[in-house]
Amino acid sequence: MIPNIGPMEIMIVLILALVVFGPKKLPELGRSVGNGLKEFKGSLSGETSEKEEPEVKALKS
């Protein structure tokens, strides 16, 4: 049986994360988790995160 996750449980998890990581590290942690999820979804769907454009080097004369 899977327990239901409600707003109260989410609030408890967020408060614990704030206490453990602190207010300065929390945005950085959120960004890294978001980037990780984006890369994971991209790898599952076969997309690449980098644009594959040919590099053009300027010649100095």
C-alpha cells in the first residue's frame, strides 16, 4: 500500500531541506536537481542538450 503524499508532507520535507542545507545552498541544489532531471529526460528521449553546430574559426590576416 502506497501512502498518499499531501501538502503537509511536502511542507515537512521542504522545511527539513531548508534546515539541512541552509538558505544559501537551497537554490543551487534546486538548479542542479533540475538540470539532472532535464539531462535524464533528454537521454531517455534521445535528445542532445548541446546544439550540434559546426565551429567556425576566424582567420587573422
